[in-house]
Amino acid sequence: MVPINTTTGTPQHTRVAGALGAKDSSVRLQAALAVGSNPDPGLLETLVERCAVEPDFFVRDMLSWALARLSPEITLPRIRQELDSEHAQARGQALHTLSKIGDRRAWDWITRDLLRDTDDEVARTAWRVAVALVPEDEKKNLVDDLVAQLGRGGRDVRLSLSRALVDLGSVIEPALEKAAANLDPTVAAHARATELLLRYPEAGFDVAIDEAKRVVTLGPERAAAAATAAVAARVAGSPETAATMESTGSTGSTEAAEIADC
């Protein structure tokens, strides 16, 4: 556990540090709210240190908000240090705080190591922050880094990656098309699901195994056509069209429609 320094600063700072470390999460939440409502540069270190150890999600979010209320000129350099922390929570919360600050100067700090962090929560946060901060001329490189991780983790991780890619827009299409032909069915399935989300934002995200089964059953070209047609019919509100497709013997179309139900 990262130690919290309460021995420096004014008595007021010491009391605040104590409240931020209280046993009751509601007390910690109120303390973080109070700090953010009255920004004090003298509490920068305390806030950063608490981010690394705070167990409650809502309190952590309030701590990041309080940090975002301080001047970025003093906050950003300190947060940057946390990106190299050995503690996954410290890295992840530092990234989350950067997303709240929204200063594009931090783009260069979102390294490939963070985008591929072995901790899923850190990586997911890095993807989200990178998409928010990436300069236009760096988008293709970011797409390559993100697409290289298709198929990673469970459903929630894959959904986060797909959302990050979709937020980048049409620039992702060539890389997804290539990934959809990957010999690894999990990677190919994830790429196809992401393509569908890009084309039909109203459609939901289904786990990669459904698309993988579709590819095995129909082959890549017929699978892509069936999936696209089924989702288009569902989004357009045309169950008759979907039913017609199913009755033609296209066994993959039913599975394709499941994406829209997820």
C-alpha cells in the first residue's frame, strides 16, 4: 500500500488528510467534495496519494475531480509521475484524472506501454484517454496500437476497445478490414463486431464467440454479408426482412441479429 503523508502542511491540511482516509466512505466522499469546492494547491500531494489507495469508485472519481479543479500547471507534472507507478490503481486513476483535465499536452504521455498495460482496467482507461487527446495526425498510429489488441480479455474489455475504436471514426476501417481476415477467430470476430458498431451505432455489442461461429459456419465473405444485412434489418425496424433472411437457409443470419439484441 502507498503511504499517505500527513506529517507536512498546515493543521488544516492534516485534518483534511485524515478525513480523506476515514473509515467511512461517505466521510471520504464529502472530504473530497469539500477539497474540490475550495481548490488548495497545498493538498495536491495528498489527493494524488489518495487516488492510489482509495477503494471506493465514487470517492476516487471525486478525488480526480478535485485534482482537475487545481491549476494544470502544477497538477499535470505530478500526475505524469503516477503513470510510471508500480501500482496499477495509481496508473489507472492518473489516466482517469487526465481525462477529466482534458489537456492535450498530455497526449505524449499515453505510451504504448500504457495502451498495452497488463492490467485491463489501466489499459481500458488508457484507450479512452488516448482517443480523447489524440491529435489528428496521430490517429492512424493509435488505430494500429488499438487494433493490435483485438480479441483481448473478456466481453467488457473487448467492448471498451470497440468503443474506443468506433470513437475514432472511419479512419479505423482499413485496419479492421485487415484484422477481420486474421486466422485467429477471436480476433476476426472482434474486428467484425467493431465494424458493425461503426456502421450501426444503434446495434449492441455481442461477444466475439458469436461472430467466430458465424465465420466458421459461413466463411468470412458470406458471414460479413449476413451479419450486415441482419443488423441493418433490425435497426431499420423490419422484422419481416429479417424473417425472410432466416427462412432462406442462411444459418448465420440469426446469430447476426443477436448482436442487435445485446
